[in-house]
Amino acid sequence: MYFEIVGEIGEVETIAVGGRIRDIMRLRRTFGSGRWRKLKGRAQVRLMGGMTRLAEIHWYEAHGIGRKKMKIKRFLD
């Protein structure tokens, strides 16, 4: 599903760090080594059809690499 984040991501929480991330080897192989964290937060997203909804978003992030593999986990409205 394609989406675009509208505004800022709020209520950001860390879910897992380093070796606790299930896909850590794939992240390191694809994007490089770093202090990887899996995060979740809430944001307004614009879906492909143009509709805007509040959603819980999950993504991976590492210092110097940035946010990768963002996905919508569920809609909150």
C-alpha cells in the first residue's frame, strides 16, 4: 500500500533495538551497519486514493542512515 505522511509523527516509541530486531541481518546487508531501532508512532497519512486517515506506523531507523521500510500497521480512526 502506497502512502504519504502528512505532518509530523507523534507519540514515537521504541519497540526493539539491535539484536532484538527480527530482521537485523537483512537491514545491515541492505542498508549498512548502524545502531538499528524499530520504532512506532502515530501520524496522518494520505493514501493512494487521496483519503487522509490517522494511522499507527512502524519503521526502522539508524543514526546516519535514516528511516527505512515504513509501513502502516493499523488505522486509528
